Amino acid sequence: MTWLITGGAGYIGAHVVRAMTAAGERAVVYDDLSTGVPERVPGGVPLVVGSTLDGERLARVLAEHSVTGVVHLAAKKQVGESVEQPLRYYRENIEGLRVLLDAVTAAQVASLVFSSSAAVYGMPDVALVTEETPCLPISPYGETKLAGEWLVRATGRATGLSTACLRYFNVAGAASPELADTGVFNLVPMVFEKLTEGAPPRVFGDDYPTPDGTCVRDYIHVVDLAEAHVAAARVLSASPGRELTLNIGRGEGVSVREMIDRITAVTGYDLPPTVAPRRPGDPARVVASADRAAAELGWKARHDVQDMIASAWEGWVRLHPEAARS
Ligand SMILES: NC(=O)c1ccc[n+]([C@@H]2O[C@H](COP(=O)([O-])OP(=O)(O)OC[C@H]3O[C@@H](n4cnc5c(N)ncnc54)[C@H](O)[C@@H]3O)[C@@H](O)[C@H]2O)c1
């Protein structure tokens, strides 16, 4: 099969491309390079520079490469930015998806895997988030992911397209230093940045109803996440008309304080964190039930938080050599 990987020059997409090609699938990357970098696309994998808003171009690429499946990762992903620029997020994430689905169904592509997010759940008040937990997103970003799932499922039901919506929890780590996330939008790189500046990392709120008072999250290694895409692609290819909606996490909660302790141990920086007020919209605990993904895909995460931090740190030091301690 040939898979079009939209957003394949991005952080997660670059890992998905490698996992798919390592599994023997052909891949073509489609990316507007708004945040992606061409160097992340491996040699031998065609890179087409274009936007998901450009239906004619998409139709040409699907036909020219005889694409049989699509993994759709191309999107804007910053929660705060989505609050400031909701129309841009709806255009890129929803209109971009609608245009893509139009081209995909016209070309009779068989399968589509969609990058969704734990952000669809908003502020879940449960110990383990299952796929049945109500979806009540609290940001325009989360709304675009939920509405994206609706579009994907409705299109699948109407046309027979096999679909999988994968709700990623907190993604971290890298397969190799050059594939590390270059953005500073989540906990691990935010702590790296502070430590490298010689400043203490910040904990936002230590009075949550959790064992150590700090927020608890479910971290997933990007290599495991990429493997989940391969497993989903395999299941969809084998069963036309299939519809999957799955959490992709480890089912294990780690607190902000525990993460900072582990980061301190890996990096050799020992700056005790300072406590800042809670941030609005931060739920106390968001941890996936990973049971459905295990049952439907035969997939399970293999890497732990230590692997995530160590590999992310190698990537950080590559970009910031002055951060290395020894
Ligand atoms: N990183 C996370 O923690 C996380 C968590 C949950 C979900 N996701 C989702 O995973 C996907 C990939 O995220 P990432 O972390 O790799 O982000 P990223 O910014 O590194 O990758 C996104 C890629 O899509 C491309 N792109 C953006 N808009 C496009 C458009 N309209 N047309 C064509 N290409 C476009 C960018 O150039 C980039 O290469 C996104 O859909 C994101 O919402 C990410």
C-alpha cells in the first residue's frame, strides 16, 4: 500500500513515516512546511510541499502516487494560540480536513487515520479516561479535534472509507536526536528550557487533589505512538468500512513533580522547582485507559518515561550544545 502522510515533516509525522516504511509500506509526505522541516523526511520518501487547503493539488498527488491510505497529521496544535486565533485553527484543522476528505473520497482511497487528541475530553473528572468518557473540549484546538473526528466518522459511514481516530495523550521523546520536538509547548521541553537558562522549573499549582498535589498526566513515547499508527493502518487495510476511535496512552499517571525529579536526574541539573498559581483549564488528572487500543490493535506502549526524557534531552542538547553538563 502507499500511504500519504500529511504533516509528515513534523515531529510526530516524521516518526510515523519511519515506522510505516520500516513496516514495509510505501510513504509520500504532504506538508506545507509551516512548522515542518524537509530534513525530517527520510531519503527515498517523496516530499510534496502543499497545503491541505489545496484540493486540486491533493487530488493530483493521490492519483500520481496511487495512494491507498492517508495518515492525516497536518494541523495547528497550540492550545493558547487557538484561543487567540480560533478562525485560523478552524480553517487549518477543519476546512483543511474537509478538503482532504473530499479528495480522498473522490480518489476512492480505502483508509484514513486521523490525529486526534486527549484535548477532546477537556477536564475529565475520572481516574481513567475511556473512549466513552464525555467529550467536552475547553479550547478551540480541542474543538477542532472533536469536530474533525465527527467529519471523519461521518465520511466513513457515508462512503465506506475505513477510519481510525487516534486520541494521543502527552507525546514526548524521539527516535533519534535530530527527530526531537523543536517546540517548547509541553512539560518536558519547558523544564529543559528553564534548566538551561539556570532558572528553576515552574510547577503550576501544588494544591490539586492528587498524591503530591501537582497535575497528573499520561506520557507516551513518540516511537510507541508511531507504532500505533502502523497497527491501525494494518487493521484498517484488513477490514474495509472499519471505524475505530482509540486512546493512545500508557494508562499510567505521572505527576508534574515526578517528571521534574526524573528530568533533574537525567540532565544533571539540580534546581528545585518553584510553585506558581494554577493555570486556568488545567485538569488535575488526565490518564488514558489504553485497553481498547490493546484489544483492537494488539498494540501496547513499550517505552517508559525514562526513555522519553533521555531521548528528548539528547535532542535538546543537539540544538542547545551549551546545555550539556559533562
Ligand atoms: N505533539 C503532541 O503532543 C500532540 C498531542 C495530540 C495530538 N497531536 C496532533 O498530532 C499532529 C502532529 O503534531 P506534531 O506535534 O507533529 O506537530 P508539528 O507542528 O511538528 O507537525 C505538524 C505538521 O503539519 C504541517 N502542517 C500544518 N498545517 C498544514 C496544512 N494546512 N497543510 C499541510 N501541512 C500542514 C506542518 O508543517 C508540520 O510539519 C497534529 O494534528 C496535532 O494536533 C499532537
